Amino acid sequence: MAKESPPRPLRLALVGAGRGGSSLLEALEESETEIVAVCDRNPAAPGIAAAHRRGIPVHHDLEAFLAPCADADLVVDVTGDPEVGRRLAARLPPRVHVLDGTAARLLWELTRTTRAQAEAATRRNRRLERVYELAVALSATGDLHDAYQRVLRCALEVAEAPAGSVALLDERTGEMVLAAWRGFPEHFASFRRWRLRPGGLTTHILNRDSPTIIPDITALEEPVNPLLAEAGVRSVVAAPLRAQGRIVGILYVDDFAPRRFDEEAAWILGLLAEYAALALERLRLLEETRRMAVTDGLTRLANQQEFMRRLAEETERANRYGRPLSLITLDLDRFKAYNDRYGHLAGNELLQTLAATIQRVVRRSDLAARTGGEEFCILMPETETEEAARCAERLRREVAALADRYPERIRQAVTVSLGVATLPHHAEDAEALYRAADDALYTAKRGGRNRTVIHPDLAADGVPH
Ligand SMILES: Nc1nc2c(ncn2[C@@H]2O[C@H](COP(=O)(O)OP(=O)(O)OP(=O)(O)O)[C@@H](O)[C@H]2O)c(=O)[nH]1
């Protein structure tokens, strides 16, 4: 059997490059059809520039245009001018078909529809591809913050929206808590929490299986969360985040103008939310485990291991850059007697109150840790001895005032003894710094307790108070 040769592309010539002609040119841009010539009297007609751009021969005179037309299969006449129609019919060989009027419009509409469908399919594939890429990235990351940002970036891209956020449900308090956001100004985060109200928008979103589309929140009757209203959000698509059958939060995608998000975007956001919820929950648990591994369970301060790790790290940094690093060690005075008298639980409560006091007194850049039963350490980068001693004294006074301040929790007046040492003045490495501060603390205990001692003054009575 003879092999069939592939059909050669259709050759088309176009007369009339106004709005209709240029739309047809655009609609045929990616088709196989070969445009052999374009003709329009008006050199400024929109289709003329498009034809030049695509290298299609252009004519402004019908006579000259007839020559390439004789070589075409089809001439499309969108001029609507009967004179042009007559001349084409009279001069072109019968083999060349002429499409004009309604038939030309039909051709344009069919081409446009096909193209729109192809574009929609490409867009859907691109959106699904983004979700797939997100899934791959989420399974590789171990960082919760990074994961939130990736989820938001992907959601905004899929919905072609300028802003979005993730809020998590705090089951204990019945509140929504903002976990991450994108495309909002800084002050957006000032509304970090809001209450769930029965009949409110948040409750409505959480109770639905699929995403909720809201074209204009100002037209809603139910109360809207203050975050959206305050930020000037007008339209929303919101997908519930569910992990193992439990509702964990909401993914919001927002626009500052009223707009109806398309159903396809909402459907894909639903898919994205399903996967994201599982991945985010996994990372949240991982983070929680990590946090627990470095935290003391009773006081929520850093634990001994974390303190030793940070001490080594900060010592190295201080030595490398020639910067001071101070360390305060402190220990409750006669805690055994307190425990014996009021019981272990009351003792625990005292330790927790002391930890909260330490946390209140130190700076954010300092590290407060519980390093033993009733022993605590405060690591203070970039801090000279005098400043550390001032902080120690302030802490000592605050502890002495605890019984007056919290009579329901602290059963009798308590005090602490503190030791201060600074690298490089009193030690050169981590171990020596720890020992120096501890020696100072020991001296404070021997000197009568309820005092601060700076390392070289081991024989002195401590800092005057
Ligand atoms: N309640 C409670 N007590 C603890 C905890 N860890 C250690 N302790 C107690 O802390 C007390 C420490 O006693 P000592 O080391 O003799 O020190 P002290 O009584 O504070 O005396 P000085 O430090 O010399 O002023 C012991 O009774 C421990 O049982 C804890 O987690 N909770």
C-alpha cells in the first residue's frame, strides 16, 4: 500500500486587518495554517503590525495582494466591503475559496474557542504542576516557617492572587491563630488571634469540606474575622486544613478588590490544602519534638544540654571576634528547707516562678537555662562584667520580692545567690568560664547567701547591696 504523505498546511490569505482580522491572526497564531499574505488599505490597522512581527507579507493595495492569493487555498475577507468581494470573485482562480461575512466570523469564533480551550488546559496543567512541585518541596524541607511560605507562594500563584495567610485552630482556647502570611503590610500581624463565633465566617469555612469562595466580604451578613476586614481584603477563597480527620486550620487566599475566584482555582486550592495540612502537621510535630529536646519540662527554659551547646558556640564566637561574653550562675538559697516545709509541688511552683522572673529580667539575646535542680545559668553575649553584675543584682532583688508579689504561690521569702564571670577577663574557654562563674557562686554561698559575687573578688563579700 502506498504510504500517505502528511497533509500540507492550509494556505490562507487575509483581507481586512482591523479588529476582526487581527483577532483571527492571533487565534491562528499557534495553528498549522500558513498565512501567505495580509492586506489592508490602512497601514495603521492593528493586524498589520502583528503581521509584520510574524514576518507575513503585507499589502495595502488589493491588486498587489491578488498575486499571492492565487497561490492560497482560502482567502478570508473580513472587510465587509461588497466591492472587495466582487473583485476577489472576479480575479481569483475558481480553485481558491473565498470566505466572507458570517462564514468568516464563524471561522474566527471556532478558532478562538479552540484556542481558549487549549489555554485553559495549559493553565490547569501549570497549576497542578505547581501543586506537585510544592508536594515534592514540602516532603524535603524540615523547616516549618519555610513550609508555610512555600504553601502560601504556591497558593497565590495558583489563584493569581496578591495576598494570603495560614491560620491555625487552637482547640484549647477556641481561637484562630495567625501562623504565616504573605502580601500584607507588617501591621497585619497585630491581630494574631481571633475568637471563633458560631455563625461567623470562620466557622462556616471550617465546617465545609471544600473551599469557600467569597466574591465580596463587605456584602456578607455573618461577622468576618477582624484580620481580613482590617487589612482591606475584599474577596477570599478559603480552604480548610485537615490532618488525619482533624481540622487544624485554614488556608486563606485574598484579593484587595472584589472578585470571583474561579472554580478551578478553588478546586486546586482544595487539593493543595489537603496535602499541605498533612505536611505542615508533620513539621509542627517535628518542631515540637525538637523544642522539647532543648527545653526543661518544668520551667520551659533551655535545658542543660542546650546550655552546654550554646556555651561552646558563644565562647567560640566571642573568642573569634574578641568580644566579651558573661555568664551568671545562680542557685536558690536553702531550697531543701523550703521543699521539706511546703512539699515538692510548692517547690516546683517556686522554680517555675523563679524561671519566669529570670526570663523577664534578661534580654532577648541572653540565654536562660535550668542547669540543675535549683541551679540556673544566664549566658550573656556581648556583655561586660559590670552590666552582667547589674543584671544579677536586679534579679536578686526581684527574687527577694517574690513572696510579697505572689503571696498565693510563694509561701515565704526566698533568696538566690549569684556568681558572675566574663570571658576573656576571667577565663579563656567554655569550661573555664563555667567554672569561674560557679566558683563565684560558691563564694556567694559561703559569704552568707543572697548576694552576687564577681569572679576575681573571690575573697570579697560580694557586690554591695
Ligand atoms: N521541688 C523540687 N525540688 C527539687 C528539684 N530538683 C532539686 N530539688 C531539690 O532542691 C534541693 C537542693 O538542696 P541543696 O543542694 O541541699 O541546697 P539548698 O537547700 O538550696 O542549700 P543552699 O544551696 O546551700 O542554699 C534538694 O532538696 C532537692 O530535692 C525539683 O525539680 N523540684
